[in-house]
Amino acid sequence: MFVTTLIAGLVLGGTYALVAMGLTLQYGISRIMNLAYGETIIAASFLAYALSSSFNINPLISLVLAAPLGFVFSYLIYGLMLRPLVARSKTAMALEIDSILATFGLLFVIQGVMLLMFGGNYISYSYMNFGVDIFGASVAANRLLALVLALALGGGLYLLLTRTLWGTALRAVAVAPSSAPLVGIDANRAVRLAFALGGALAACGGVVISMYQTFTATTGVVFTMKALIVVIMGGVGNLLGALSAGLILGLVETFVATYVSPGLTLAAVYLIFLGILLWRPSGLFGKARR
Amino acid sequence: MKRIATAAGLITLVAALASAPFFLDAYGLGLMMGLAGYVTLATAWALFSGPTGYVSLATVAFVGIGAYCVAALSEVLPYPLVLLIAAGIGLAVALVVGLSTLRLSGVYFVIFTFGLAELIRQLVTFYEINVTGTLGRYIFLGITPEQIYWQLLALGIVTMLLRWWIGRSRIGLALKVIGDDEVVASHVGIDIARTKLALFAISATIMTLVGAIQAPRWTYVEPAIVFNPTVSFLTLIMALLGGATRLWGPLLGAVPLFLLFEWLSANFPNHYSILLGLLFILIVFALPKGVLSFIEQMWGKAHRTDDSGARS
């Protein structure tokens, strides 16, 4: 029981960490608070579901398809919708408000399209639905695969950002957006790429989620919220912070669901959020900023 | 002279609105009720978010709290007392949210309010399933639609008066400074957190009351119905369209949009939320400061060209 819960918690936490990393890229580097983030996730879940149920396509192939689609979609959204807002806004606060409002509208558009195409029912499909024995506990294989994928994608992103010149440029923009151009970084391009990369991660997260969880067209909001909480817990822009905060959140949620009540998971998440806001608003691992 | 004329005009308008139930059929009255509800919500939203620039996405959390209080308590307690308790609970929730987020930067507030409705919905669902054993509740109150309409109208007028009064008082001035520049505000000795908290609490209490007053209309109440996020969305877009910093802005935004939404939901029920979202994005892009500012700008431009024409 305990081991099963622990692994289920790690799986959920790994997924949260993965999607939160995407959001921390979008918010930490591009400075866009994207409220439609969860809808990108769920759209990818629907893609995996549709491909799996209609054409019997393996979700792993959907993953390879979804990542570039998420990248292109977010790239276009940034270029068409958010870039004009960035250009228009005079202060960081004005941009924050504008981007929140615009992406709030986008949330309803994407949700509406998904409702129209798939309806409002709970959706799931069966993939690798057999048990694997780990430390005497039986764990569904699809969950294990989800954990491995989340860790691999998250680790890959971490290496990309810390070990390549390109990633260093992105991080430079995150730290000092106005100084980055002085050393020859095209800040506009970096910001757009970061936003698109975040979208690609969201799409990956969506496919991973669809492998082992049921979802509906309206669950995106919950994912956005949890990802935001993870981002704040870990410290905005901090990838390792997002990873550990995501794992903590997933473990807490699973243990509360197993040992207390499944109806109180969100309350537990909010309690953690409240605690973070009261005691460490800059995040568990964040230094005091500004 | 002009003041007396304005006052007389407003009194006539209120009298006309108050007597509307005598001339309207059931459908018209329902429309007026919804309209009064949304005008009040949008005005209450702008009361806090207009001057401070904090985007609250929690409107429906408070509306839902109000509605659920009526559903849970109306059989054991007299109606006025239920309204009072609902307002009290809304106020308490607002204070918790405000105290934990309003000292920080605005994003924390947005995120917290973003999930608040979902959190309360899950908590109520949990409580109903595990403690009372049933998910839905029926509201049987001897309150006629006319009475609901008059209550909403009265609440709406009180909200407008409150906004007008705040706009002229010291606290209104303090809010304007906070909205323009928080650093300046703190340097001239304004207690920023307390001012914001007070306004947020007032605005949330009014929203709770709107939910409580409207509850008897629904007869059947269920968490998924009363905590419908579209309400937060509509309130926000109405206040923005009219202009959240103006006294009459939310009203001017709410009336056309409410009618438009009624028409859309009747004619395009499946494309409703897509159209809403697109409209919302359009408003953010085209009218960032609201219709009122836009009209004034155009008006100002027209006049300036007139003047220059006259001078040359």
C-alpha cells in the first residue's frame, strides 16, 4: 500500500514537475502569465486520445508529434497575440495584466473548441494497462513509463538550458532582460523561443497525463493552477525548484487522496500554497528577488 | 442647477427601473434580474480591481458561497438572517485571501483567486458527499421574482453609491495613488495593504450578496452549477469593456454584453465559449481602457480639430 502510494505520488509529481517546467520557462523568461497553459496540456491529451482510439497509434508516437505541434502553436500564439501586447505595454505590471486578460480569453477559446470536438465527458484510453512488480507492490506499467518520460524530458531540458550556449542565452534573458541585448543576445527571439519551448513541454505533459489519467475538456484550469503553484513554490524561473516542488506536490496529493480523502486533494494543495505565500513568497529555493 | 438636474434624472431612472416589474412579462423580468445581477457584480468587481489594477478571477467563488449559504440555511433560519450570515462568510473568505496575498505582488493574488472557485467547489462537494450524503439542494422560499429583482436593484444602487462615495473620499484618493505607483503611495504614508484589503473585502461581500439574493431563482442548487467559472469571466469582461476605472463604466459594459450573451447562448449554445473568448481577446486588444475612455478620446480629438480649425 505504502510503496504503491509512494510510486503513484512520484508519477503524479513527475508530471507536475514536467508541466511546471514549461510554465516556469514561459513566466520566468517570457514574463507572460499564461492562464491558457492547462488548455495546451489537455489539447495534447486529446490528440493522444484521438490518435490512439481512431488510428491505434502508440502514445509514444503521439508524444513525438505533440511536442513540435505545441512548439509551433505557442510560437504562433506569442507572435500573433502576445507580442503586440508586449510592444504596447509600458511597464511590467501593464504587461502582466494584459497577458493575464488575453490568455484568459484564449483559455475559453481553446476550451470551447475542445468541448465542440470531443464533448464534456470524462476521457481515457487503455495503454500498457498491466501491472509491474516493484518492491512487492504492483504498479501499472503506464504510470512507470509516465514517470520515466517525465524525468527524461525534464532532465533533457535542464541539460539543454545549463549546458548549451543557447540555453545560457535564455537564462541570461531571464535574469536581466534589459542587459542581455548588450552582450549580443536577441532578447525578442529568446523570449519567443522560451514561450514556444514551454508550449512544447506542456504538450509533452499532456500526452504523458493522458497515458494514465482520465481528463475532460475543462480540466485544464486545474493543471494551470497546480503548475502555477509549483512554479511559485520552486521559485519563478528555477527549473530544479520546479522539479522538487512538483514532486512534493504530487506526493502530498497522492498521500492525502489515499489516506485522508480524494475529495480533499485540492484543499491540501491550497494549504501548501497558503503556507508558501505566508512564509516563503519567493519560493522554497528562491532567493529574495527585487 | 446642473447638479439638481442630474439628481432628478437619476431619481427618475431609479423609479422607472423599480417599476419595471409592473410592465414586463416573466421573460422580461428574468432578463432584468440577470441584468441587475451582472451590473452589480461588474460594479463591485471594478470597486476593487479598477483603481488597484489587481485582476480578481474569484467572482464566482463569492457568488457561489452566497448561493450555497441560502441553500443550506434557508430552511432553518429566517431569510434576512441568512443573507447576513452569507455576507459574513463571504467577508471572512475575502479577508483570508486578501491577508495572504495582497501584501505580495499582484500575480499571487491572480493565481490564488484563479483557483479559489475550484477549491471551494471541491470542498463543498466533499462536505455534501461525506457529511450530508446528497450533492444537490432544493431552495423553497416564498420569494417572488419581483422581490429578487428589487433586492438586486437596491444592492446595485448601493454599490454604485458606494463607488461614487469612495471615489470622492480619502480612501479613493489613496487607491488612485496605489494604482499609479505603489512606491509613491507608501512614501506619502498610505497603508497600502490595509486599503487594498478593505476594498477587496467590501467588493467580495457585495458579490456574495448577489449570489445569495439570486439563489431562490434557481430552485435547485449544485456545486457544479453555482461555481460556474463563466460568471467570473463575464463579470470581468463587462467591467473591462465599459472601463473599470470609471463610475459608469461597468454599467455601460454590462448592459450590452449581457444582452449579447443572452442572444449568443440562445442562438449559438455550442460555440458560446469560443465566441466569448474571441470577444474578450478583441476587447483587450482594441479597447484596453474601456469604451468610455475610447469615446472620450475620440470626442477630445474631434473637438481639438474643431478648435484648431476655428483658430486658423
